[in-house]
Amino acid sequence: VYIAINKNDEVREYVPLTEGEHYTLNTDNVGANGGGSFTISFDDLKTAPFVNEENRKYVIVTYDATLNANAVIGLPGNPNDVYLEFSNNPNGNGKGRTAEDTVIVFTYKLDGTKVDGENAEKMLQDAQFVLLNGGHTQVARIENGKLAEWVNFPDGYDNTNYAEIPYETWTEFNEDMNVIMASDAEGTFGVAGLEDGTYYLLEIKAPNGYNLLEHDLKVTITATTANGQNWNGAANTALTALAVQTQLGETAPVDGTGNVETGAVGIQVTNNHGATLPETGGMGTTLFYVIGSLLVVGAGILLVVRFRMGASNKE
């Protein structure tokens, strides 16, 4: 809680007021599983520190809130309402109340599809991924398809060597942390509860017969919101656009799809076939036999020629 000169002050440049001494915080109405409300009250605001110093006349309250597993994905979002109740009768108990000011917090869902690099209609099962944050410093722990929290890499690894983590280490880490996403029979995988911003999708296991991605896939979610004091307060106008792009290494970015109603962004992740040895008993084996025979014959001719040359030299 701060006393500031105007609404646009960088409030953290000021010394905050002290809870219990300058104001009272009541959190009795905050729900055990989230939601509810809290109140901040002053017995006499005129006696609070800094009031009227250098014409400071704005009370600024900042708070942080974390969306939980019950958060709405996409529209209508998760509203935060605030209002001011004040005494308007110094000689009695009359109170006034301002209109509610609403800000809506949005969260999004990443819908991925794993497909063949040459045939996008062919869905690939059992590709496995972990999701990294934008700084490559932490990995997403997932519960029931939703982001639960960001956790550190397995012991001994960080943002400098995460790409070297063996698959076996990931599977062991997953037993406690649940960080691995796998594509199903339809090639789909995903996670909900993401903010707009940049993430990295690291493939740790490719489908059978396919090559592992050479780089982690950069995923950028971009949302356009209309929150602000000039906003009309209607939830269906608060989120106006949603887009996503992916980029693998230095290749050109690829646009995905975005749906403001559901909050889902869709991406395709492709895998290409790996190099395979010829099948046993097939044409490849026959070629090996022919080439091997020619080499043996060639060696025999070389030995004969050398033997004859040696005999000729002796004569």
C-alpha cells in the first residue's frame, strides 16, 4: 500500500505503508482453494504517512494472485474486481461506494499435433516432450493436463546443458515431477494454464522410425487484451486476438492457430524419417553380396598379377 502523487507514479519508488500500524488487512473471505476477497481499511486515512506531502493524494494498492486449477481457459476469463467504500458523513455512519473496476486475467491452452514431415495427414504417436520456460531455466510440472508449477531441471543440469539430459534421466525425473507430455494415437498432446509469452518445447523421444528434433521448438503465444481504465467492462471484448508462432532453430517462423473463445492455440510439430538399414534378405543384402564378391575377385586378380610380376622379376 502506497501514498502516491498521481496514478501513474512508479509506486515501488516510495516506502510502503506498514500493515497493522498504518492499515488493516483482512483475508477472512479468501477461499481455501482460491477465490473470495480481501479488504484493506484505514481508521483515519488523513493520518497515514506521506498524505498531502508533496501533494501525495492517491492510495495505490498492489497485489499478486495466482490462477489455480479452476481457472477458466480463454473467454470469459478470470475477473478481478475492486471498489472503494468510504465514509461520506463525518458526523454519522453513512458510507459511499465507488463503481467496481474490473480487470480480467486470461490463461491459454497449447494444443499440439505430431505429424509426419512429408505427410501432414499422418499423425504420429508416442512422441515425448517437456515444456521449458522462456529463459530455458525451468521445466513445466503438469497435473491433469494443466500447468501446476515451474520446477528446476534434474540435479546436475541447468540452462547450459539441458539438451544433454539422457532420456532415462527424464523418465526417472518424471516419476516424481510429471513433466513429460506424450502424443496419443491421434498425434495430440498439450498443456493448459499458460500465459502469453515464449516457451520452448523440447522433444526427448521421437516416434519409432523418426529422427529426434535437432533443436527445441520455440513457441510464442501472443494475446491482445483490452483491459484498462477505458475498457467497457464486457468480458467478450477483453480478449480480442490470440495467435501463436513456432520456430525450429534458424528456420522461418510458422504460424499456428488461435481461438479467443476457447483460449486454445494450435501448433503442428513434424518429424522426419530416420536413415534405416536395408531389410534382411532384401535387395540391399543382395547388393552387399554382389559387391562383396567383386571385391573378393578383385583381390584375387591383384594377388595373381603381383605373383606373376614377382615371377617375371626373378627371371
